[in-house]
Amino acid sequence: MPSSEKFRDHVLQQFKGELRVTTRKMMGEYILYADGKIFGGIYDDRLLVKPVPAAVAMLPGAKKQLPYEGAKPMLRVTSEQIEDCEFLAKLLDAMLPELPAPKAKKK
């Protein structure tokens, strides 16, 4: 089931002030970027983030879920955490240094 634009818009609104957060639609779902780095996505109206050490530390007990069949597990951000704008900003700030740099585009 593809994610709804309404849910995507709500998640982006919760990152208010974080203009560096953008999305890219891919096969009915949304990949989330910050400063050009992929940090998570919206899959089946669930916010999932990469399980980097900072995310694991800030999301203790978070369920690892597959965004889609054959993918690597990601951490699910709960609806209560999505509603906490300050928490989302801190999570993003903690994760960014641990994420790989964007790959250079081939010319």
C-alpha cells in the first residue's frame, strides 16, 4: 500500500524549521533526505529511519521493520515521537554525522 501525501506532508511539517529535509517519491513511497543524505523514508504510512548508532541510542526499544520486501531493517519512529518536533530535530542532528556522504553523480 503506497504512503499517502497527507502523511508525508504531516511528517515534513513536524520537521518544521528543518528546511534541509526533503523527500523524493519512489514507487509510491517517499525517501527522506537531509543535507543531501538519506536518513530514512515513509513506507506504508510509517516513518522509518536508518539504524545508525545515534538513532538506536535515541530510539531504545524501537521495532526494526522492513520498509519493503528484501530491504534492510530500519527503526520505526512511533506516532508519539513524530508529534514531538523537538525530538525529531534532535534525532536528525544526532544521525547526520553518522550517515554516509551522498554519492557523487556521474556525468
